[in-house]
Amino acid sequence: MKFLFYTHSAVSDWNHGNAHFQRGIMRELTARGHHVIALEPADGWSRSNLLAEKGRSAIERFRDDFPELTSVMYDPVFDHEAWFADADVVIVHEWTAPDLVARVGRARANGGDFTLLFHDTHHRAVSATQEISALELENYDGVLVFGETLRDGYLRAGWGKRVFTWHEAADDRLFRPLPGIDPGADLVWIGNWGDDERTAEITEFLIQPARELGLSGTVHGVRYPPEALAALAAAGLRHEGWIANADVPEAFAHHRVTMHIPRRAYRESLRGIPTIRMFEALACGIPLVSAPWSDTEGLFRAGQDFLFARDGAEMSQHLRDIRHDQALAASLSASGLETIRARHTCRHRADELFEILAGCGNRHVSEDLPAKEAAA
């Protein structure tokens, strides 16, 4: 089958976590023998910022890190319809420009012989509702959203014909334990600043515990203002800026523990949805402590796969326990990895995607359905 993925960027993950899962699912589909192409705007802000900050070598790393993936850039005169001609599945991410979202929908309505899906992995449905409600989704065969709460919102608003929950997951070809590396530092956190979406949370759950415990550690991420950089330095944490997602497993391996600090929109309005970094960290076997969020869908086993911290004091206590209790650290590492491998890899999500495609009437999917579904 031929898959087209409209992405904000497959080449760049600068302040663009959506690229992580998209790359993972495209790699999985490619490994199964499908023809997969990512389409991305030539002037995308993620790619432009990465180029400006790190230079062309950072862009060219995409080919080295993900040689099986193909990304094609489009501009205003790009002939999108020519690419639809032999496509079997087109998946359009919600960061795609609204006029292009509508254009792809019209191509489907005008006889396009492909299954068309809209893919939402962001909080704009609750933080910028008017922008999402203005999208023309009536010609899409289905909508993929990364949590039940978001699915409920789409259904209540009447956005799209069918809405399917399709969680993000770890690309465990990339995210895996690296046992040959001995941790040399205590704490690593990988996350962008996010303006006012988690400023207070970063202070309470990261900076203050690190300062209180005297932890050694590293913070990766972009868009940190000067006052945030000063606070990290005062807490004894090194800020090392952007890190390519392909380098993250090694970064985890060099540290003893990491943390999950969700943005406020996910904690308050999109309950049940963790960041993809949580899947990736657990897939690497690093112990993890999470700031508050509600695992309403039972994705993980709290207290077994990871530890919850209700406030900064509990975060400090959990970090202290993991630092001094090797058995606890090993147990968290093993349990988290077990849950990822059992439920939350891109192989699992590819199986789910083919079930969704079958439900949308795609005639090519029987050979890719899980054995239990194909036999039904």
C-alpha cells in the first residue's frame, strides 16, 4: 500500500514533538513493506528554526538517522493531486494549513480512491477551539485523536464522520535500553519551555527538587528565556538546548532518572493523555517520576511503571528514593519497559491503524490486520 503523511515536518523535531510518533509509525509501515512518503511545507517553522540554530548539518542528519524514510517538501505551486493519484491512504496532521486540509478533502470527495484520515495530536481542540472547528473535515473518512478525552470533544462538536482513539507510542527500534552505558549523572529532563503552559510546573517539579537534593543533571529543550536558564544553572542543572530525538536514548542512558511534566492543557482539559516522552523514556528503561496528570485510560500502572508526585515535595522524595534505592530503580525500569513492549510500541499502533482502515472501508488492509482480526 502507498501511504502519504502530511506532516509539519518529518525532517525536523525542533520544538516539534509530533514528529516523533509520525516517524515511528512511518518506519513501522515501511518495515512491513509499504511505500511511505512524508509531505511537509518548505517553509515550516520547525525546520526553519532548526536550520537557523544548528545549521544544515542538523537537517541532513535526518537521512542518516532515518534512512528508510522519505520526506518531500511542498510549496504553493506543488501538485498535491498528482500525489493522490496512486495513494491508498492519506493521513493529514492537524498542523497542516487549513486551506490544504480542505483541498485534500475535496480531492477525496471528487473521486479520490484513497482512505483519508485527519490526525490530531495537540491541545488546540481545547486551547484554540475556533481554529479546529473551522477546519473542513466533512470529506474525511475518519479522525485519529490521541486520547479518549479528545475523541469525546470531537464527537460532541460534530467534527468528522468517525473519530478513533489512536494513542501515541514509542518507536522501540530507536527507544530501547542501552545497557553498556553507566549513568554518570542523576537527572535528565527533555522538554521545551512552552511559554506559560508549564512555567510554574517546571519550577516546582524540576528546579526546586534538583536544588534541594543537589542533583547533577541535564535539561534539553528550546525556547528557554534568560530567567529560566539562570534558574536551571542556580539549581546545578546544565541546559544543553535542542537534542535530536535519535540521540535521546543515549541521553537517558547517561542518567539515573527522568521526569514527566505535562503542559497544563493536558492536566486540566485533556485528561488521560501523557506526552510522548513518557512512552519513550519507559521504552529506554529509565526510572521515571511524573508530575500530576490523570491516567483515566489506564495506559500505565502508576506506582509500578513509574511514580506519581502530587507536588514538589513528593517529587523530591521520589527522586531521593530512586537515587538511594537500587532495587526500586531496577523495579521501575523493568516494569515500565514491560508495559511499553506489551502495549505501547509503534507495532501496536500500526495494527490498530489497519483495524481503523478496515472500519473505514479500505479494501487493501486484510493482509496487515492482526491475526485475531483477520480470522474473525
